[in-house]
Amino acid sequence: MGLTKEQIKEIQSMLKKAENPVFFFDDDPDGLAAALTLKKSFNKGNLVVLKISPQAETVYLAKIKELKPDLVVILDRPIVSQNILDNIHVPVIWIDHHEPIERFNVKYYNPMVLDKTDNRCTSYWAYQVAKKNMWIAMVGIIGDWYVPEFINKFTYKKLVGKQKTPPGIIFDSEFGKIIRLFGFILKGDTREVKEMLHLIQKVKSPHDILQQRTKEGKILYERFEKVNKEYQQLYQKAVEADEPGDPYVFTYPSTKTSFTSTISNELLYRLTHHDTFIIARQKGEEYRISLRGRTKPILPILKKALTQVRGYGGGHQLACGASIHQDDFTKFINIFKKECSR
């Protein structure tokens, strides 16, 4: 079912009417692709990446004060507090695909409201709204582990090659480099990320990047190679730490760049003898965690664990994120081990 035709038209109407929208988006390929698809298609607005926890609220209001938008668009964020929404004094569109929550003073669009099994990602719905810039939307859609029904109409399908599954495309195709690049350019300090976002808006095709056809494409590809080198080193350590049993657990100390999500996805793809993965990066007094399940739903286990430890988290049935206090991390892992053995 997804979003209705009426909802799609309502979003289109609000974006056409707005003169200065701001697009707040989650810091992953789905969030960036959704924001970029809408901004480029409607040719207006500002992009603001949210590299913050759901509890961090000041970014929204500070950026709204700075940019003075007449429309706020929130993309791929599972939680936005009622307090934030009550303090935004212009119309707000919120498009998401995580577990639905009830909020007021916002136009909330989530496919799971009408069908709890339909969690097609935010960039999928951004493309339904825009009907332009398919290659950008496709980055987010496949990056969120979904192959859309319109892939046969994809101009750059040759870059996908013979791969048929989302992880196959992400990790074993040329187009996968673009998907991973969309994630990697959001990493680093604020200045670097801002520069990369400025450049990606000027790219007209994936070939601009892969073949380094333009100045922007060359800089973006160099950035991808730099971050990918760092990622590959950490990923190899994760592979070498492989041991029998579930969940597969890999922890690493705080580094400049977080790779928990990408590592968990690639391990899920390549280490087929495991069903559940917990990849944790220690930062301060917390472990920032990406959780993945192959067949066993992990969201119910996470919810149960969060009633017994200090932390927060959420996500989808087979893909979640969480932050757990370091003193409760062992207890958290033991809960998962117990549940995985059932």
C-alpha cells in the first residue's frame, strides 16, 4: 500500500509552494539520497545532515533560526520529539519508514501506518514525489537493502552488473561504490561534510564520479578512496575476529570515523554461517551499536534488552541501531546470546 496518491500529491504541493525549504536528513545513504532527490528535483532549499542522537534537539531549532525556512522537511529520522515540533512555527513534513509514532503539528508520512509490513525506505518515497533523478534515489533505495520494481528502467543498470540482491549490488558492483560513497562522504568533521554535500549537489551522473569526469567527481572519488581504505582495514579486523556462535560480536575503540553500520551489513552478506551480528564502537561512556539479523527478528530482542540496561535504540525487524552505557554492555550482549540460543 505505502503512501497514498493523495499523500504524494500533498507533499508535491507543499514543496512546489515553498520558496525556501530545509531538508533535515539522517546520516546514511537513504537519508542523503532522499534529501538530494527532493532538493535537485524541486531546485530549492538547503540540506542539513543530522549526525545526532534522537535526544539531541538543538540542531533543528538552531538551523531553522539560521536558514529561516518556510517549510521544514524531515527525512528518515525515526524519532523527533513533540517539543521540537511544537517549537517549529512553519509547516513540517516528516517522511519516515521506521516504527510509526504519534505526533502533532506535523504532516507525518510513513508507509507502515497503513501496512505494518511495508517499510520501503524514505528515498523510495522521495522518488515517488519527485519522479526525477532516479539514479540518486536508487542509491538510497538499494543502500537501504531494497531493489525497487522500476530497476529495469534504470539508466545506469549496467553499473549494477549481474548482481540481483541489495548487498550484492552494494559490495560487488560499480554502482555499489556510489552507494558506499554516499555514506562515506557524510563521515568526518563538519567542514569536510559540508564541502562534500556542496560537491555532490553538482554531480549529474554516477559516471561523473566513477570516471572522474568532472572536478567535483574527482574530489568525491578521492574522498571515497581515502575513507574506504580506512574502512577496509577495520573490516579485515572484524573478519579475522570471527568465532563460532551467535550473535557475532565485534567491538572496536573510538575512531575518527564510525563504520558500524557498513561493517554489520557486509558481514551479514559475507559471513553466511552467522544469523545475528552486533558491531559496537566505544565512544566515551557508551557503545554505539549496529545490529543485524538474517532470519531472526532482532527488534523484539533489542526492545527487551533496553528494559534492563541503560541506553536507547530502535529500527527495523532485521536492522537496528542502539547506544548502550559501557557498564551495561556485557549484560546487553548476554541478553542477546540467551535469546539467540532459543
